[in-house]
Amino acid sequence: MPGYIGHRDEILRRLRRVEGQTRGLQRMVEEDAYCIDVLTQISAATRALQAVAISLLEDHLGHCVADAVRSGGPERDEKLREATAAIERLVRS
């Protein structure tokens, strides 16, 4: 079971908000909005997605990784590698 199951509705609400921001960006471009205004909205959408990603990462560490560490063995090592790779992807984005 995913670690975010307890607040899945909140995550979906935040993702829907990002979806709305993306549609707004499309409208801005269609209406030839000022470049800086479009870039400002892109930055806001990016930050919103990053906030969702951090929330999911926190859930993964607190649930999946913590369970694997308690269990030990190869699953622990795999979950730690997986979490490290996820953090690396977030840092690069």
C-alpha cells in the first residue's frame, strides 16, 4: 500500500490545481500574453509540482523506506537505493 494513501485526496487536489495552472498557461500563450507573465506562471506551476513531489517523497521515506529498514535485509538496501535515486532526480529537476 502506498505511503500517501492516508492523504491521497489532498495530493489529487494539488495535482488538479497544477493541471488548471497548465491549462491557464496554454490560454496565456494562445492569447499572446507577455513573456514574463507566462514565465512567472510556469515558475508557479513548477513549484506546485515540486511541493507534491516532496510530499510524496516524505511519505515514501516515512512509510516504505522505514518499513524496509525495520525489516532489514536486501529489501532495506533496495528501498534506500530507490529513495536516493528519487532524491537525485528531484535535485536535478
